[in-house]
Amino acid sequence: MEIIQLEFVTERDLYLAYMPFLKKGGLFIRTTESIDLGTEIKLIVTLPDSLEESEVEGKVVWVTPLGSQNGTPSGIGISFVEDPENVRIQIEKSITRLLNSSEPSFTM
């Protein structure tokens, strides 16, 4: 299992990476590294205004390769599989006012 550490400084950064259309939630991670679909990932996430890290396990369900159309950044989408610290709920509370925004995210 690969381990990826993320720190979101602003709510907008978190909004751009959050994938609410996945059943258990997920995050898009900008990277040029090639990671295969289905790869299991442990995310260590620090949310805006949080002093502590949270852990969530997931797997790669989305890949945006380098050089994609429309200037979309390359990266991977991680679908949450095991979320014992309720990271999804923490994210949605943090970005509630942005969830209905018309601003496009990195995935939609």
C-alpha cells in the first residue's frame, strides 16, 4: 500500500480536490507520478484549520494523465474505502459553502 501525505491550506484547495460524486467521497491528488487504477493508497490528510492529521484508506479510481485536454492537471483520484476518522464528513463541513459553487474542480 502506498502512503501519500496531503496538506490543504485553504478551503478552496480542498474544494478543488474533493470528489463528492464518489459514494464514500474521495480526493484528487495532483501528481505526475504514474499510479495504476486499483492501487491501494493510505492518505494522511491535514485539513484547513486542523492541527491534527487524519488517515483514510482508499484506492485509485481516476487517472488524469500528463498532457490532458483543457489544461486539466495530471493526477489521480482516490476513492475512500476505509474512513474510520470520518474524513469525508470533516471535508464536507469545511467546504459546505463551496459545494454548490459553479467553479470547476480538478475532476468535474
